[in-house]
Amino acid sequence: MIKSKKALLKKEFDLFSSLPGEDTKKLIERYCHLVRSMSMLGVTKDREEWVDKLADALPQKEWGTYLMILKNTGVYDDLTISQFIEKIESQDLEQ
């Protein structure tokens, strides 16, 4: 049963994206819940995978420019998922 739950969580991670009309706060909450569930079952990803998946899930219309700035300044490459979430939440408040 644990093996099938892990497989399901991995698939959910691979398909994770924003939902129509979903705000950034709800997206981050869903993502953090997924990350916690995966961690509890021992499913690991490297730092880049965690950050890239959340970045890809953000609506590009709203976040594309900000993400490009982060990537072009080199800041993005060293962010942990916690640091990235802090940056997204901070930027979201400014918007």
C-alpha cells in the first residue's frame, strides 16, 4: 500500500500545476501539503526539482517576469524551496 501511495504522490508531483482562479497562497499551500506528504513517505527530490516544480506551477502571465529576473540575477540557482516560497510570498504581497 505504501508503494502505491508513493507512486501516486510522485505522479501528483509530476502533474502539479495551478488551478484556474487559484491564488498564489492556495497554490503554495497545496504544494507544501504535497511536499510534506512525499517527505513523510520518504520520497525525495533534489533542491532544484522542488524549486523548479513550484516555479513551473506558477501562472506565467503573472509570474513570468519575476521568475526571469530571479533566474537572470543568479539568485534562483541557490534557493531552497523555503527561500523560494518566501520570495514568492513577499512578491505576492507587493503585487
